[in-house]
Amino acid sequence: MNPYQTLPPRSFWRSAVAEPELSAIGDLWTPKFSIGQDDPVLTAGSCFARHIGRALLDQGMNWRDSEPAPPGLTEAERQARHYGVFSCRTGNIYTAATLLQWLSWAYGDATPPDEVWSEDGRFFDPFRPSVEPEGYDSVEAMLAARRTTLAAMSGAIAEAGCLIFTLGLTEAWENRATGAVYPVCPGTVRGTFNAEQHALRNFTFAEVYRDLSAALALARAANPGLRVVLTVSPVPLTATATGGHALTATTYSKSVLRAVAGQLAQEHDHVDYFPSYEIITGFPFKAVFFEPNLRTVTPEGVAFVMRQFFGALAQRPAEPRPDSGAGPSHREDFWCDDAVLDYYSPR
């Protein structure tokens, strides 16, 4: 008798991966905790995370939109201004450092820098430059809008049962003087790049682990009952600023993020990892869930991921929650701020 003789079929490559039809590969996730139909759920992270909130709503779950669109906007206007994309109107949060930054601002552990980008008489928030594509008519209007988002974030976390956060990148640009981290490189979506002012950071495992641990600790301090599901975006880097090959840079980035997510899930009962990254990028799936650009995830891929998510939750018995005191594929790059980098690729 040995330990392998009592393992289920999913633990063996042949029975779990090699023999089943692609669509039959399953049992990839055993949730640590249930997420009830009425539990308030927040989503944040990279552009792939936008699919999760929509799927939660479609499933009849309690996805929280803490900043609903004002009345009178068309659907196109709501989308352009990033209403209803994530639970808070932060725009894409690609890195653990950026999540920590937002939470530190929301809870007063740090003060946002007074940096403002301006163009043609309009003013843009350097830390969410895509959220208002036409900009603001004054600096005060821009700062007031950011304060609204920070207040919404602190309130939403205090009431949430679960936060689903999707890690996207390890590469980021920061301000050399203030240390503030930008969601995208200045001079791409908005702003002006200055090599003396802006520096590339490619975060290490230790740095991502440190920042994500600190971010989750801040959230749990505000809401001790909060549970967290971490995922890693399967969307590769549009471009790497390291000078290396985009393929190896993507492998580094996703490997670090996956390892950090797994480490935190092992260490904490209130943290779980859902394998959306493996479901889309795993070589048994033969890239069938990607569009021809090998970057955009197809609607079928998103649906397959979410079936795995909801199917696993459905198999877990409901439990009391501790007191807490999919769109058209060609629209994907609209939501990915870093997709603008493809514009700079040599033709």
C-alpha cells in the first residue's frame, strides 16, 4: 500500500488530462469556502477580471457595483467611462503594488500624490487615465472623482463577503520621486513619458508577495470576515519594456504571479486560488480558447472558465458566512489599457 493508491483520478495525468476530451477536463478546483447566492462579491484586477463580474450577475449572484452609472448615460457611454466593469471604478489593476496603493489611499495609510496630467485643456488622473476618456474640466473635478472611488472602495470592502482579484502583470512604471505606481506607461494612453521621472519595475516574487500580502491585510483589517479568491489572467503581455522576448517575459510574469497566489492560498484559510490561467493557457487545451492573435480570450473560453468556477461552487455545501462587521471577443482589447502598446509594434 502506498499513498498514490488512494488518490482520485484527477490526481493522475493520464486519467485527468490525456484521456478525456478537451471539454470533459474538469474537477480542476475544490473551493476552500462557499460563496452564497446572497454574499456580496467584489471583483477587481486586470482586464480579464471584467468577465467575472458579468458572469456573477448572469448567475444571479450578488456582484456589487459600488459606483453605478449616473442616469442618462447610454450603454456606450457607460462602457467608455468604465461603469459596471469592476466593483470600484479604479480601471484595470494589473499589479499587486497597484492594489496595495489603492487600498492604502482608501484607508488613509498613504496620501495620493498631487500629480495631474493635462492635454488640450482637459485633466486626467494618472492612476486611472482610461476611466474618463475625455478627461475632466478641472483638477478639482478629477480629484473629487478619485475621492468618490476611494470612498466607494472602503465602503464596499467593509460589506463584502468575498473579493475576487485577478493578477495581470509584474511589469509596471513608477514615479522615481514619489514611488507611485502607474497602471500603464506614461505617454501611451495619456501623459508624457520622461525617462528622468519614470522608471520601469519588473517585480520579483518577493516583492509581489510582500505587496499582495500587505494589500490583503489592509482589506482584512477593515473586514475580518472577508474571503479572497485569487486568479491570474491568461492574457499575455502585449509588449515587454525589459528588452527581452515577449514570450519569455510573459512566462516570467505569469509564473511569478501564479506562484505568489499559490503561496498565499497555502498560508491562509481565507485565501483561495482559482485556476483560470491554467484552464486557458494549459497546453492540453491547445490554445483553442484564444483568438488568432493568441492574446484575446474567446467568449467560449470565458464560458468554459466560468462553468468550472460555478460548477465547483455548486458541489460545495453552503456554509454560514462569518460576520464581516461574457461580451464579444473583439471588445476585449478595449478594456485592456496595455493593449495600446501594440500600436508601437513595428509593422
